[in-house]
Amino acid sequence: MHLKNGQTVMLRPARASDGAGIRQLFFGLPAADVYTRFFRTVHALSADDVERLCNYNYENEVGFVAVVGPREQEDIIGQACYFSNPSTNLADVAYLINPKWQSTGLGSALQQRILEHAQARGVRGFIADILPGNTKMIALAKKATDHITVEKEDDSLHVTMMFE
């Protein structure tokens, strides 16, 4: 896949062996990006956190990573995942993007990949809780579909993106 900056990245399903790459991606994030993703200050990822970010069942838990570099030394530069709720058939979606790769179209590429996967599995739409100051994530959500609703909840925005 080619991004706006001319770079080529590969999007692939996340796998259990991606733990070290997910940790490296996390440690490359500024504190503000960590806060907007986790809604709290996080200094390190626990083993359970890493497992949750790279080990999926691909039925109702799905994750993809964006990688650059040769296969033997891949560098994970982005991650996207969704967790579907069978009772609503909606999926909670989240992203991690290396700051050096933000605004290159990587978030949009990851979103498109997981959106296609979710639609193929019959998921009706994505939901996300987003901090009001996270303008990049709000803009990304608005690119997902024309059927979007935004509701203010306490200190965050609850965004619903219904697929057509």
C-alpha cells in the first residue's frame, strides 16, 4: 500500500509474535497520544495489554498492523483493532499510529482495512469514545461513513459510524 508521503507499507493481521513490535510502537508515542488512546496515563504496557493488542481470535476480536522494513526486521508503525459486541453487532474500534507516520494516510488505510473486514463479517458499524481534543481521530471517524452520530458523554465523545 502506498501512502500520501510516497512510502510503501504492508497491512497484515496482527499475530501473537508482534508483542515486541507493539511495545516499541507504544514507547514511541508521546504522552498525549497515549492519553488520547487509553484515556489515562500509561507508562508501560503490561503483558495482558500487549496480548490484547496483538493476539486476536478473528471472530469478534480483530487486529491489523502496518509494517515497514524487510520481513525479518519488520517495524510496526501502526495498529488498528476492533472488538465486536454480538448483542448489538457493533464493534468498538481503536488505533495506535507512530507519530512520524501520522498525517500520511496510514490511519485511513488501517481504517479501510478493518472496515472491509468488519463488513465482510456482517458487523453493522463501529463505535469509538474519543476525547474532544483528539481532532485527528474525530476526522478519521468521519471518513469511515456518511452515517455518523456524535454524542457528548461526560468528558468524551461517543461516536457511532454505521455502515451502509
